[in-house]
Amino acid sequence: MIFASPFVRWPALLAAVLLATPTFAGGEINLLVWEGYADASFVKPFEKTTGCRVSATYVGSNDEFVAKVIAGGGAYDLISPSNDTTMRLIDAGAVEPVDRSRVPAMKDFFPIFALPPWIVKDRVLYGIPYGWGIVRLLADADVLTGTAPDSLAYLWQPRLRGKVSIWDDVEAIYMTSRYLGFKNTYDLNDEQLQKVKAALIALKPNIRKYWATTGEMGTLLQTREVAAGNSWETTLVSLRKAGRHIIDVVPKEGRSAYSDSWMIVRGAGKNTCVYQWLEWTASPKAQALAHKVTGFGYSNAKMPEELAPADRRQYELLGMTDPNVIKTLDWWQLVRRRGKYLEIWNQVKAH
């Protein structure tokens, strides 16, 4: 999805945020990131205050992080992979430990993001949590009849034939694993994967298409081409603002959640701009600017205080500030047999 936001100048704020590190050091940082994570609204004030120029290369999947960093990590300083990928990079020695004393804004992070297991190895921290979100199960209230759904089984109902769209990603395997009641979602054996495959093939009559971007899913719901599926917060919020009655289903089987972290490519920590960027993007102000672009949740618990009242209410309505909601989420984890998961997913699509 392509994001856009107005240019906002915060040089005085950024100068205060970066007091813990030298400013106007000059130089350059090269980012390998998801789209929206290097938006001008928070990059430009950072560049003006620090003298550090930011260059960004965008990725479309977590597998791209692994391929590009391991193949030629010297081209990048910072990357923003998700929590089912971070440990692959740590185990490969592709990223270096983070000195959290140089990122004082972390003191205000939600507890789950203080030392999350997906970026900690041997008690050493290898990343700074940044954007996060919940894989939402959405349903068009204008199509629903009867009681609102409370289960992933809703997607498999015959009455939704040709009216469902889900993300073209192995997340479909995670979702179906929970639907089938498996507890080891990220470490399924061959027999379990075959059952997941069968369930996903059984879902295919209901699938209108597999979406690739949140914008695509939003359009499918907006035009009523589909009535249900999964997506991120941005889709739900934009449709509700457009006057559509979209239900945010909380399935009893649980919901997946991702967390993207800034990780320092091995050897890049000596770049004086790196820790200035980490501290800036960990601050409530910078994260509020980022939220306006992406609609995602962010790691600093004080970020919502920087939002406009209406945006803050919407953020709270999504449960993004509720520690009890955060505790219930099935956070993505490393999938050791990711190649097998991808094989199963490709077989489902080709069936």
C-alpha cells in the first residue's frame, strides 16, 4: 500500500529527543524497510536536525530481508523485519546487538516490547521494536444476518461462496492452524500441515481472490466485491471513515500479531547516524507521525498522547492501548520449516 502524509517540521522536538547522542554528525543511513517506514513526515525533520541523510529501499516480504541482507548486507545499515523473521537474521549473524542505553525512549515502551523473545538471544537484545499490528478478521455488517461471528469458522460458511479475500501469505497457514485447534502453529508437523492444506483447499470456493496489499483488500470491501476476510488496522479504519459498517471480529481461536523491529546490520553500529535514528523513531512524537502514515500500532506507550483526539479514540477502540488485549495475541514466531510452509501454501493456491 502506498502511504502519503503532509510534511511536518519538528526540529526543536527532534533536537531535544536526540540530546543523548551527537547531533549534526552528518553522514548517511541506508534503510531496508516496509513502505511507510521512511516517510518524509518524520524523515525530513530528522535529516534537518542531525545532518544525516536517509536513503530507503522497500521490500514486499520478510523473505526479502533475509535474501538481501545475507547476500549483501553491506548495502544497508538498518532493516525492519517482522518477528517471524528476526531470529533467522540473528542466528545467521547478519545483525548486531543493540545498546539500549543509547535509546532512552525505550523506557516508555509497552512491557511486551521491552525484551521481546523474538529479538533476544542469550539475554542479548538485537532490535528495537517499532510498528506492530493485529491480523484482523473483518466482516461486512450489511451482509451479516443474525449474531455477529466469534470464530474463524465464519470464513468457511457456504453462504460466503466467492465473497472472501485473505492475504496471499503463509499467515493463512497460521490462521488455519488456530482454526483447527493446533497449539504449535509455528512448528507444525507434516500431518498437521496436510490437514491445514485440506482446510485451505476447502475454503477455496469462498475465495474471491488472495490480496497482496491492504489497499487492494480495502477496495474489495468498499466495492462489496467481498464481504469478509483478513487485513490490517488501516483497512478497518479507512472503511469506517468512509461510512462502511465493518465488524472487527475477535475470533475465539485467537488472532495473530506481528511486530517489526529496527535491526542493525552487522558492522553498521559504528555509523553515528544509526543510534540517532533509533532514538528518534522510538520517541512518541516520531511514532505518532508514523501512525498518521501507516495506521499501525507502535511500541511507545506514550505515542497515543501525541495523536489528535479523534485519532486517539479510534486507536483505543482498536484495543491498541489495552495491555490485556496485547497479552491475548498470538505473536508471530520463527518458523524453522518456513520452506515447507511456503510449499504447502503454494500447493493450496495451485490446486
